[in-house]
Amino acid sequence: MLWACILFPQLALDSARRRREDPDAPLALISGPAQRRVLQAVNPAARALGLHPGQTLTAAHALSRDFATQEHDPADIEQCQQFLAAWAYRFSSQVSLHYPRALLLEVQSSMGLFGPWPQFEARLRAELQALGFSHRITLAPNPVAARMLANGHDGLAVLEPVQLPAALAPLSIERLGLARDTATAFARMGLRHFGQVQALPRDTVARRFDAAVLMHLDTLGGLRPLALSFYTPADFFEQRIELNFDVESHQALLFPLRRLINDLAAYLGGRDSGVQRFTLHLEHAEGEDTLVPVGLLGAERDASMLFELARGRLEPVQVKRPVRNVRLVARDLPRFVPTHQTLFDQRPQQSQPWEQLRERLRARLGDDAISGIAARADHRPERAWLADTVPKALLAPSAAPRPGWLLAEPQAWADCDVRVLAGPERIESGWWDGGDIRRDYFLLETASGQQAWAYQTVGDEGRLWLQGWFA
């Protein structure tokens, strides 16, 4: 097997940056008691101002006030790791969170679908870049080696087990995942790299260190397997963005909404499912949340479409109180079936599938503004169809020809210069509901070549009524 390790060196900072409209603006994560606030992480723009981790907030403000601050929340890191595992699940069924701030993926069984490793790796990097996470990726024949190689490399791929010892040999002792006292003990013995430790006799290592050290070295070298617990995707999606300021306009909510929708689409891709109903929670400082439900007639997972629908539902909502946080909850996640598309699309930039157009119109105009036509089991032409907001499977068409255009009310036929093409067809129905009809229908052709559908009431000889026109 081949294992990929995706290491996220600044997960907490990336989590905060991706929620800001300008992620490159100076930003610092802070923690500690109110009496002594300390910078935990800073982005490159803040570092350029002279800020650095471990610096007190007071000292940082003495250097500059042109940076934003955000509370460092360990729970936010856990939420990000769960989201990234859900994203990675689309690429492999074996995804592990065994190591903090890292993902382990078994990728050899997925290369038949995603291509050879260089192509596979490029896709992983492109999607992580779009999601806003900095990362390092390495590949190795076992998960422990992949994780430890990520400590000192980015893009290194070890495809064969025989190549692993040479790749691990120059790795520093401090980056092997050993306990600090064990690494210090090796350093005091004059050993600086893994290759030097590999050269030691096993009995020498066994005498000087406990069994866990030798077991870890064997696992790192691929001599012993590592038992991993694998990620299982959740049955629902829930994510929240803290705005850190009061928002009173819909325009300011569009950026966090887009980020939430993009994350939802990534989650749905990992589950290979769609979403048919989700709810936006606009959280206020006081009082109950403002709920914005978004419902679709069919399951979808296209991020741009879901964003347009959510924006269409959000804009008419009257936000009476400032919004502090935005939360998206999606529990109705049915199986997703992609729509069939033609091989040669005539004007893809000027057209869109009917399903997407229908949902956009419903979001803009309301659920009841758009309706479809459904067939009904009734022989009477004026009652054989009905308008319905929920599409249903159409009934089998009649074997007899039927016009595409039915008049709202039958009109008396005045043209005498016609030719009968077919008929009469007797329709006799409706005795049970008071709408009894007895008609003989004819397919007629006018002098100009138009084809009409007209009837004659049984017992009223000689008088025709126009019911509809054929295309």
C-alpha cells in the first residue's frame, strides 16, 4: 500500500484566515488571561509588522495597531480536522486522524480512479488551495514514514519499500516522532540522524531504551504495521462562522455564506451525496436565531448553484437585529444522481440545465411562483392535465394524436373549407362528477395547412367546436 500524509502546519491560522474577506491582511491569534494576552500565531503580513508568536499583545500594539486579532480556539482546530477528513473521504475510504493537524490517506487503491501519483497529488493541492489551507504532502509505503517525512519534506514520494531507508536516513532525530527525552538521549550518544540509529545493533537499542522506542522505529521502517482508526463521515453537516462584529446588511453576509456553501459542497463530495434542504441560522447577540430555510425539489451539490439559491432566500429576509455569527445546518442529504448532459453542448455559456433554472426562479420568486404540468388520468382534454409545484412522473401518452396547444375554452368553428384527416374519436366520460361529456373528435386540416382538433357534441349534428391546434 501507499500512504499519503497531508500536514497542515498552520491549521489554526488558516482556519481564521479563510473566514475573513481579506485573508492577506495582518492577523494575529491571541490567547491567555485578560491580564496578559499573548500572540499564538501570526500571518506573513503581521510578521512583516514585527509581530511574532509568544509576543504579548501589549508589546505588539506598541509596534503597530494595523492588525486584526482573533481568539485562538482549540475546538476550532478539531472542527477543521473533521471537515478536512470529510473532504479527503472522496479520495480514499481509509482516512485517519491518527496524528494531530495531519491526514493519512491510503491512496494506492484510488490511483485507478484519480490517475498516477503526480496527477493525484496535483488535484489534492489544487483543492486544498481553493479551500484555503496551507499544506505539505508526502508519500511513503507506510503511514508512519509518510507522517515523519512530512516534518522535513514537501512533495517527496517514496513509491517502493526498498527506497524507504535511504529517504529516512537523513531525517533529524528530533523529527522522528520520538519522545523528547528519548531524542535527547540519542543526541547525547552523538546520533543526529535516523540513518545513524538504524546502524545500531537492535540489542543495544533494546538495552538502553524501553520497548516502545524500538517498536516505533520498527513501525517507521515498515517492519511492523500500525493499527489505525479510520474516519467515518457524519450523517449531517453543521458549520459555524463567527463574524467578530455586528452585521446589519445582507451584503456583508455573502462572504461567510459563500465559504459555508463551499465547505458544504466539499463535504457532499466526500459523501457522494447531495443536499435537498438546509437552514441558515443568523445568530444574534440576544434572542432567538433568524432562520432562513433553503429547500430544493431535487438533490444538488454544485457550490455556485447552492450559493445562488441561498442568496436568493436570504435577500428578502428582514434582519431586525445585528448578526454576530452564521451557522449552516444540513441534515437532508439524499443520494446524488448527476444529470445527463449531451456530448456536444451548443452554447454552454448561455444556457443552464432546467433543474438549476427552476431552483433559481423558485429562490427569487417564491416556492409557489413556479409550477409544472402534470398529466392526470382523465379522458376529458380540459381535465387531463393540471399545474403542480411538485413534479410527478407523467402518465403514458394516449395512442391517439393530441394537440400541443389546448384552448382555455372551446371556440365555435367557423371555417367551412376544411378537410377531415382522422376521426371521429368518441370521448364519453365524467358522468360521476357532474361534468359528463359525449363528444366526437376530428383531426382537421385548414386551407392554409394548419391542423386543428375539433369536436362535435353527440346529438348536436353539424356544429364543430375548436379544442386545440397541432404544432
